[in-house]
Amino acid sequence: MDVLKNALEVICNSVNIYLNNIDKRADSWVVLTSITDHDGSINQLTRGKIVMGVYNITREAFASSYTPVAGVPADRDATRGLSVVAPPLYLDVHVMFMANFTERSYPDGLAALSRLISFFQQNRVFTPQNTPDLAPELTNLTLDIENLAPVEVNYVMSMLGTRYLPSVFYTLRMIPFASSAMLERRYPVQSITSNVGPA
């Protein structure tokens, strides 16, 4: 399963359910999409909605480092050795929520953003137990709010091709990427033979 796509879509859907329970509307409060099209024009699907988007992806260095050796299952012959696989890679996904509400609906956008922040304050950790639609690989996702200085926010908005919109930034931690494909096999030492004769 595509864990990145699954994680973002499930979180987006969870927020939508929460917001719709507070204030029902015919369409979605939150959309997972880009704020602008490739030609620089505003994505029409985002008007009057909170836009969920990814603005950076980084490596979780601490959790991504350990010896890439997988042990032999108990029901197999240990003499066949150990399978060596690539170590799992854990990514942090930097996510932003932008309230794309203008003119008279501007206060509605701030209200929706406030409710979204409240949802994540109550639901910071996502697991298959509390969020059944999550992929089984996503055993423990955490969402931490980020503090960006105004100049950093301006840089992100410019990078996305839009002017400033009321926004909140989060880091979605510990998206795992792991493969069971074997790189090599290592064998245990069976015995040690000494060629040293008697003194």
C-alpha cells in the first residue's frame, strides 16, 4: 500500500468528519490538493475550503539508522544464514492547512481553521487502533504543530505560488518505508579450526 497517500488521505478524511459534525455542508471542508495549478492560477476546487498540502519531506534520521540484518524465523534452518535487507527509512512529512476563504466568508475560514487545530489538539497520535483506515504499516503516526517565522511562511507561500492565507503548519512524523527484498545472505560461523601445532 502507498503509505504516504494513505496517511494523508485518512487524516484529511478524519478532519472532514469532525468539521462536518460541527457544521454540516454539502461538500468537504478540507481538500488534499495543490493551492495553484501548474500555470499559476488558483485551483478552483480550493475556493471556500481549507487546503491540505505538503510543502516538504525530510528524513527522520534517528529512527532510520540501524544494522540492516533480518533474523531467521524460528521455523527455518539457522544454517541457511541471515537475510540482509535495507534498513527501513522513516520520513517526516511537513503539512500545511490553508484557509482559502475570502471577502465575507473570511471569518468562516478562521472558524474552520480553529476547529481543525482543536481536532489535532485532541487527536495528535494516529494508529490502526484509533484510525482503522490507516495502512497496517502505519503503526504510530504523530502530528506536531510547527512554529514558522513570518519570513518562513512568506517563503512557503511564494514557493506554492500564492499570496498569504491564514495557515497552520504540522509535521507528520514516522512514515515508514521498508522492504523485505534480500540484499545478501550472511552465514553463522560453524566452527573455528586452529592450525597452530603443539609448542
